[in-house]
Amino acid sequence: MPATIGIARVALYFEDTFSLKDKRQTVKSVIAQVRNTFNAAVAETGDLDDLRVATITAVVVSTSAGHCDEMLQKILRFIEGKVELGVVGEIETELIPIGD
């Protein structure tokens, strides 16, 4: 059965954080909320030791490319609404067909 993997990467910029602890607390909160709300695989995948930047990647799988894209857009809007201490920067999405 063919399927589609959807990947979204989003950069978050923090201007008002003064420690890695502040940044990680915010990022972990956003990640947990995305996991619980959308049942998606999500993790901090870049800029781990940078005080001012975080890169979060979310992955979804569906038998429909349209559904994958729709879920990624919902996740991105959700993240934009949850980041209180920072701003959303670059956003990258990719759909990868797999199977027959």
C-alpha cells in the first residue's frame, strides 16, 4: 500500500531567553503539546546548544499526500500559536511518497 511521509522543520528564534534551561523548557513544552494534540513524531533536531535558536522537526505518515500536507499545516499553525518567548523563523516542508 502506498503511503506518504510528511516532514516539517521549523526554526524558532528566542530573543528573551537568558539560559539554555529557559530555551529547553519552552521547546520541550511545545514538543509535548504537539505530540499529545496530533499524535505526530516531533523532536528538537538542531541548534541544541544555541541559546537563541531551536529547530523542531515533526513527521507524519498517511496513505494520502493531501492528508499529510494538511496535518503538517495544522502542526505549524499550532506551533506558531504556542511559542510565547520567541518567534517562528524559517519553515520547510517535504512530502515523500513511499511504497507501490
